[in-house]
Amino acid sequence: MIVLRAKGVEFEVTYINLRDKPDWFLEISPHGKVPVLSVDDQPLFESNAIAEYLDEVVEPQLHPADPIKRARNRAWTDFVPTFAPGLSGIYYTKTKEAMAEGIEKAPAILAKLEEAIAAERGNDGPYFNGDKISLVDASYAPFLQRFAFVEAKLKTDILKDFPLLQAWSDALLGTDIVTGSVADSFEDEFVASLKRREFYVGTLFEEQSAAAE
């Protein structure tokens, strides 16, 4: 939805229960994953494929115009599946000890993105390429958003050694293009998922609830 919002496209959203996926959804999503974009009754699936399609058919283009720069942007979008576990490996953990292991491993991955921001941008940002949101921004924003939410509880301070990455995250979470892309119930649903899956960070939210009572 970030790409749709960045391009000013009007759209309707249908949310589903990922723990009980309806048959109609499974019929249009071969991989059983969200998001799925329906265009003229034709389903498109997988986030990167959807984003690339939208960038081909709807202005303004979010990819850089220069073909070399565009290819390098795509390469960093492809790095998301490596980057995401670097963050979720911190908070998708069952114990405090496992979280500590995730914190120890994360810098090696975070450093790569810190270096990428410095090398690819060549300006003051605040986004990956400069002052306009790109497909790279849209790809990383959901993972940075989730981490920022749990970081308020965990207080790992893992990004303190990566100022460019921290500033990039702050910029993305400072625009409604990103923050408005999730459901109003996002935080409640996310916390409920953490507790249901018995992750350590879920207990911190439980402690807050108990203190409030």
C-alpha cells in the first residue's frame, strides 16, 4: 500500500485473517501470501512484482530514471529477505537469551545497509535515494516500522551505531505515506500476534497491561 499511497492511487483494501485464510483468497494467491493486488479482475501477487507493475503503469515513477541506478536499487530491494531476519531475529525470539543472540548477529547485516545508504544516496536524503520515496523505501519501511514499535519496549539501542539507518527509519516513520499504510488496529494485532506466538517481547506488553490495571 505504500507504493499506491506514494503514487496517489485510489484503492480499496480487504483485510483477511492470515490464520484462517478464506478460500477465495487462496484461489487468487498461489503462494498463500499477502499482499495481492486485483487489477481488472486479474490478481497480481508478491510485493516486489506488484510494486514493479505499479511503477511501470502509474506516474510518478519511484525507481530512478538512470538504468544503472535503477538496477542497483533493485539489487537492494532483493536484499530485504536478508535484512528482515536481521531485525526480526531480535524480537521474534522466545527468551531474553535468544534475543541477546539476535542482537549480537544483527550488526553484520545492518552494516551492509548503512554502507548502502552512504554509497547509493550521495545527498542528505532523507530517503534511500534522496528527497523522494522510492521502491527501496517502500520495501524496507514495513520491517523498520515493526522494529521501531517493539524497540520502544526492548530498548536494545541496536541502531545507535548506524546513524544513517536510524535517520532513514525515522524519516520513513515520519511520513503518512508509510504510517497510514497499515490498518488502524495494526499495533493491537501485532501485539496479539507476539503474545500468541509466545515471543519474549510479548511479555513486556503484558507487563505494561498489568501495570495499567
